[in-house]
Amino acid sequence: MPPFSGMRCLVVDDEPRLRRVLVRLLEGEGFACAEAGSGVEALRELEKGPVPLVISDLRMPEMDGVTLLREIITRWPETAVIVVTAVAEVESAVACLQMGALDYVAKPFHLDEVRARVSQALDKRRLIIENRNYQQGLEEARRIEELFLEGVHALVFALEAKDAYTRGHSMRVANYSVEIARALDLDKDSIDTIALGAELHDVGKIGVSESVLHKAGKLTEAEYRHIMEHTVIGARILGPLMRDAPAALSIVRSHHERLDGSGFPDSLKGDQIPFEARLVSVADAFDAMTSVRPYRPSLSVKNAMRELEEGQGVQFDAEIVKAFLRAFAGGTSLPIPTPQLQPLRLPTRAMEARRA
């Protein structure tokens, strides 16, 4: 069976003799060929149905090959176009390649060369279509993941909203974290990663007993350890979705670690704690201290800042605490109000890693 059996092809040339030479050649390779004597006729033929391959002369009446190429690229982007040109017009052919033609053949052409160029052009077309479909699949997968993350985020929001003491906590922590990151001159993708991890840092509380979570009195040691399990639960929930955003996932697992190694869940110490988690832990602690809890009143902004300073090198990273103090110098805008719930987005770098 011929290699291109039944594939449609359109040959466009105002010289009938040259058209027939190309048509006979292509039909011998299995193509089902149509002919057009100008760009206008070619458009009418293309409008009848998809044509994978167009071979077109450049110099034609009514509509030349360049104008036809431009129309095909705009209206039928999956059609492979090979332009036919005189040897003296090679520069025009190169310009057509830059516009989107997949190859060119110079007159007078050899039939073996035409066969080779047609095969190469269709291989390029196949790869372009496969890549486009792959990219579309990635975009669809990204949106599915973001919708799942948004669903999880909505659950956290609803869980926090049940308790007047924790309402809006995750969103405020995200805003504090973003301001700290900006004070440290981090790049946009790092800031986006930190914002995502901060928004989702308490997602594991979905798996924590609500009676313990909302207990009015002081927690027992066992209850405190039960609540701290939310770090591991959250990382387990989000792990499959955030494999390309490990820094955001590290925030979920490690935001309750302490520099002295006495934190949860892994007793990490110093620089063993991921930088992003160290940053969010400062924001998390400040919001917790300046929020009313059923077992204690909120601290003043001044006293909460003092707690952060006193915790440097023990619980908190000193450079991050300093960045927080720079970001909110004077404390006049603190504590921040609860922002509006926003859709979650995976960081750009994570999506590029998925495409690679």
C-alpha cells in the first residue's frame, strides 16, 4: 500500500502542465489530489474540507502564493504547506518558511526531491500536531488540578469559617507571607509558590477531630500532637497534585518546624527546614498571636512583634523575622483584614516543569 494512501493533497499552480506533473507524482505515492489554478480557487477547494498538504507556487494571478499561505496558516493551521519557487526567488521561499510554510521546492525540481520534501513536511506536521495536542492535554490537566486545589481550599475556608477564632486565617497568612517574600526581593515565581503553600498550609486540618480543633480550653499534650498531625495529613492529600511544586508542598508539611529542632512533624533543625516553610511559619505565628483564641485573648501587634524577635534563632529564622519587620515597619497596617477568597493557581515554574 502506498505510504500516503488516501490522504488529501491540493496542488496550486497557474501552469496546468506543472500541476499535472506534481499531481501524477503525488497520486503515485497514494495521495488523493485536487488542483487549483490560483490562490482564490485554492481557498474554495480548502473550504470543502480538511487538506493535510498543500503544494503551491508563489507567482500566480488573482492571489499569489504568499497571500494564500497567510490565509491557510490563519484558517487551517494544521495544513502543511510546501511552496514552489524559481531558483532566483529563494529569498521569498525563506520568507515563507518564516511565516509558517514547512518546506519549499525550487524549480526546475527533481521528482525524488519533491518526494523527500513532502515526506519531511508531513513528518513536521505530525510532530507539530502531536506537540499541540500534548500542550492542550497539559493545560487541561493543569486546570483539573487547580479545580481540585480550589475544592480543597474551599473546604479549608469552610472549616475555618465554622470557628470565629480562625476565620480567614490561611488567607491572612498567605498575604503576610507574600509581603515578607517581597521584602526579601524574591522573584515572582517564588512568591507565587509561597502564596500557594501558605493558602493551603492548614489543609490537613480536614483530617483532625473538630472537637479538638475547636476546643475552648487549653489542649492536652495528646490533643496538641493530634492537631500537629495536620501537617502530615496535608502533605499526603496534596502530594500527588503538587509534585511539580515541592517548595509549596514543603510549606504544608514543615510550617510547624522550629529552628532548634523541637518542632513537628520531623524535628528538622536550622537549614534542614525548607526556606519557604521557615518564611510561612513566621506569618503563621504572627496571625495566630494577633487573633483571639477561645482560651486566650489576642496579643497586641507590638507584643506579637516582640515575640517574633525573641524567637529568632530558636523558633524563627532571624533574616525572615527582620524581613517581616521591614515589610510592616511601624505596624500601623497590622493586623491585616481578611482578604477576599481568590482562585488558586499553580506557579509558572511548576507548569514549565510539567511541559519539559
